Amino acid sequence: MVSMTSRANWILAAVALPAAGWVVVSLVWLVTAALGIPRAFDSRTLTLTEASAVASHADTARLLGNGADPNAASRLRAGLVMNGETTMTPLEAATGAIRSGPVQMLVDRGARIDESNYAVLWCGAMARRNTDMLRFLESRRPERAPIDCTKVRALW
Amino acid sequence: MTSGNSGADLSGPRGPWRLIAWIVTAIMAATVCYSVLRIPLQVTDSLVPMLDAQKTPSVIGAFASGARASGYFRPLRAAQIQALFELSNGHYFAAYKGFQAAMVAVVFALFLLVLEVNSLHRLAALLFALTVLTGLHSFRGSVWEAYPVNHSLEIVAFCLLALLLARSNGGRWSDAAAALTFLAAVSTVESGLLVWVVIVAAWLTGARGVSRRGVLVVTALLAGYVALRFAYLHTGVPALSERSSGFGLRQLDPAELQRRFGAWPYGFYAYNVVSSLLTVLFSEPRAGIWTIPAEFVRGRVAAGTVINVVSSAVTTVIIGWFVAARRDAWRPAFARALRRGRPAFARALRRGRPAFAQALRRGRSEFDRDDQIVLVSCAVIIANAVISYSYTKDEIMGPAGVFYALAACVGIVFVLRTVGEQIDRGADPLGPRVPLATLALVLAIVSAGWVVRTAGLHYQMNLMTFYDRNEWVYVDDWLVQQKSAPSTDAGKALVRQLREDAVEHAAVNPYLLSPRLDQWFR
């Protein structure tokens, strides 16, 4: 048998402690998951605006299927696109998405793009350099839509 | 089983260490199961086989159809998909995902049984090895997909079972179980051939749980498999133009593969074998693509990529240290006798076959259980790379990755023993110039690196959950593209049910987590 001197224990601790720490974290994770904590990470807590902002096509489809209004402004929680919490419509939030959001789905289900909101959406997408959204908006541009971004409500 | 001197038998009370080992293994397995159960059955690779199962009248019919598929011989896989479909009684997610989670549990249990944790050192090494097991990218590829039956995990389980049988007390039942394991593995997917590699490599290193007769039977079954597949069923091998594959710094699509390598594919095959080998040992390249130069060209090498390469490289060095230290002991006794100029080998030859066999036995007696684990692991890693010649993918190196984790455990036990012995003797384990704290620091960094990679497994599986749920939203379009849209009401109802299951499924949206995590978990 090899005796365990204190110096040898360093080596043993170096090998085992990080992994042992992970086992403890895993146990805590499993227990908290079983208790439904933290609920804020659950995608079922998303509003339609948030689902649109994070390009969650599945949650958008689920919320629309459950009767959510595609034109209604709702909460966009802090940290998703901006540091602070705000309120906006799903299409407005989609201009801030990093990747292609469920914009077509929103429009198919009744989200309006017209002269009243076109400039805000266009300038929001410009501010976020959201090329997918810009391409989408370009194909639906109303005839007299203003695109002077200094004169419209800034989203971001 | 023979007992050698590589340091496996660090004594101590067995009970507590074994119990603790089972507890930590169960916790690690449970977290993997948890992540697996959050991923919906994916659209690609799962839906069409399930629609096929709906149209197939019986398990036997599915078995026969799986044996005749062009390019593949996977009758047991088809039969399993069919059996679970019929047994599910409409609860498809529960049936397929429950089976997948059960396979995860089986793999972890077999992994622990192979390592035989009976001391504090082995427990520490097990903790390290479990993070290697779960942190290695090949495991991620093996564990997350359902297909809808995860054959990659099954092959891992079959290989570990074969090693356990080879190291058991033996007997007829052990031989029969080895033969059945081989048959089940090769009937599931082609990489099941690795079971033969495990059995033969274990026998060559002195594990006699599967007898010589058992090894011959399994070898005969291998010959039968080859004859059945190529001479009778003419299933052939996958074509070069069948799928994309990584090469150099990017992915090549089938058309480009055909254009570049169609005339002479052997260079490409050699690249794939070497890439597959290196990806297990050094985490580079990934699926045939050299990520560090590729990321460098794009402007930034991710921290996660560096962690992957460093943790793998140091772990491989530790395994190499063990191999170098044990190399002499592995040389057969008669070869050592010849090298030293002793007449033992000549005497053995003069005395005839029994003495020669005895000399061979003496040679094998130098392999203890940890030697066997490392040598079988080396054989599996090499063989896995060789049979992956046609294309590179992280998941097809799954068995090699698991055996790499076994070898890592042995390597760590060796380091702990060697350092402990040297300190006991009052010597500096790494010589006078390198303080022990340096070794401790390196090991702590590497161990922490594997923990980060293990956390990355769960992060990546969470991403898969997000992508898979999104895919289900557009499943009808996908089915039309694949020319697989169901024409029957039952088929349409099945797609509708699976879609609802996936979309309603609870998931952690990756955007709710820090965007920086993507840089760390590669």
C-alpha cells in the first residue's frame, strides 16, 4: 500500500477536486430542476415579443397557437436585447434578433407592416444591422414610407 | 485474472470507495439523462424511420428490411425502432427517449464496472475519467441524437460489455454472451465490429474470460458477417457521394468530394483515419476540420477550443507516460529472454509445444487489469479510426472516446501511484528542477478543463433542444423537400402529434443564458 503523505494529497486533490465540484453542482442542478427552479430560464415564460426577439420559432408558434395577439406590445425582459426591461411589439423585437426570427410566421398570423410602423421597424433593423430583417422589410416597403431614422422612434 | 505491478492494487477499504463511486457515477449519469430527456425527438434522422415503422407490419418485417438496405446492414436497429414504436402505445417520446436514457445509464454503469474502483486513488481517477467521458466531443455526438434509437450509445455499451466479459471468470456462458454481444452489435450498426476488436485485444493481453474457443467463435462470426454482407446481400459500403465530410479548414459537400477524390479516394480515406485518431487524442481536428487554424483565419480562436486541445493533449501525455513506463513489462517473456541473451526461449523451443505455450503464458502474465484496459483502449481507438475511413464525424468516434476515458483513468491512477511512491522514498517525482506544485497545478488545470468541457456537453445539448424544437415548426415543409410527406391520415396524425410534443416541450432558451458561453463551450 502506498501511504498518503500531505504532498501526495496535493496531487490527489488537484485531480479530484474540480470533478468533485462538478458532481456537487450536478446534484444541486438536478434537485433545483426537479423543483422547477429557476423558472425564468424556462422558455414557457417567454412573451410573444421575447420569443420573437430570441428567434424562437417554436415558442412563437406555441404562443400564436394559444391565441397570442401578434400586434400587441408586451414585455421584453432585461438582458435579452437591451440591458433594461421594455415593452414593444413582436415585430419590433424581431428587428433586434441576432438570427432570422419568425417574422414570416408573425405576418402570416396577422402582424401588420404598414405606414404606421414601417419606419420604426426599418430603423430598428438598421440600428441592429439585422440584414435578414432589412431584406424582409424591403420586400414589403409601402410606397411613401419615410426612412429618415433621425425622425422616428428609436427602438434600440 | 492475473495481477501485475502497474499499480492497480492500491489497497484500502473497498466498500466506501465503491459505494461513493456508484453515487458519483449515478449523479453524472442522471445529469446526462436529464439533458437527453429535454431534447425532443429530432426531425432529421428520427421522423422518417418512425413513419416507416408505422407502415411496417411487424418487427420481423423491419428486421428483414434493415438487412437489405443499400450500403448498410442494420437489421437489429430497424427491429428495435419497430419494437419500440409498437410498444409505445402512442407515447413515442417516452418510449424512444426512455430507451435512450436507459442506454446512458447502462453505459455509465459498465464504465464503472470496468474500472473496478476499490481505493481512494481509483476513486479520484474515476472522477477525472467521468469528466473525460462526458467532456470529450465524441461523447456529445454519441449521446444526444435519437435516430430515434441511439445506436451509437448501444455500440459503446456492447464494447464495454465485451470487455467486462473478457475480464470475467469465464465459462461457457461467458463465451456464449460474447458471441451474442458481437452478433447484436454488428446487426445494429457497422461499428459493432469493434466488439470483435475488444474481445481479441483483451485475449491477446491475457484476459481469459472469453476462452480461446470463444474468440474463435466470434472470429468465425466476423467472417460470416463479412461473407453475408458482401458476398450474399451485396450491401456494399457507403459511397463517397453520400454525405458531406470535413477536409482541411472546411466542410466539403458530396459533389465536391466526388470531384476532388472520386478518381482516387484513398488519400481522402487516409486523411479521415488520421483525423479520427487525432480527434480523440488531441481534440483536433473536429469532424475533419482543423478548428484552431480555421478560427484563427476568422480572426479569433475561441477559449473553448484552446481548453479542448490543452486538456486532451495533457491527458494523452499522461496515458503515454503510463504506456512508456509499462512497455518493458508488456514484452512477452520469451522476447525478453531473447533480448537478454538468455537461453530460455531456445530451451522452450527445444522442449516442444507445451513449453513454448508456457513461455507464451508467462509473457501474458505480465498484463494486469490496468494494462489490459489501456491496451484494449489503444486497439479500439485505432480500429475505430480505421473503420471510419469513409467520412469523419465526431459521433462515429464515440466508442474510441469512451475507451480513451478508461485509459485516462488508468493513467491518472499511475500518476498518483508513481508520485506517492517517489515521495515515500524521499525523492522528487519529477526531478529536482520541477517542484511538485507544478505537477499539481497542471493536473488541476487539466481536470478543471475537463469539467468545463463537461458543462459544455449540457450547454450544447441545450442548444440542440432549441434547434430541434424550431425544426418541428417547419416539419411539413421539410417532409415535402425530402419527398417523405405522409399520405395517410395515420401518418399525418403521427407528424402532428410529434410536432405538438416538441413545441410544447419545456426548454431553456439559450438566449436566456449568457451569450459568452458559446465561446467557452465548443
